Amino acid sequence: MGRLGSFASLKYLVIIETGSTSFGAYLPDLPGCVAAAETRREVRKLIREGIELHIHALRAAGEPVRAPMSKSELVRIRAA
């Protein structure tokens, strides 16, 4: 988990989950950075803003910013 420079370009994995009436988003690499909204488009906008605010707050507090580490992969299985 390295410390990132002030102007590093970052690309984080965002998990978007569909609920019965809304969407939620979070990042495995930035614990506590979450968003919820009524539409997928809105949750994507909010999580992007949340990431920027989260990183800004970490830096302002002198805390390390976790480098993006998570990757995704789809796994196909045969349903029983």
C-alpha cells in the first residue's frame, strides 16, 4: 500500500449493486467511500465525486491514500 503523489492519475474498481429501489456503490480499495442513488447514472456520478472528496480528506489529514489494487473477473459456472 504505497503513498501516491498529489497529482497521480488513479483508476479504482467500483462495485455497483442493484437494490430493489436504488443503487449502491463502494470501492474495495477505499474503505468508507460509498454512494447510493435512485439510478445507476446518478450513483456513478456520486461515487466519482465521493472518491475525489475521500482522497482529498485523506491527504488533508496526512493519511496515506491506498493505491488501486483490486481487479475484477467474471467467473462462469453451471447452475445446478
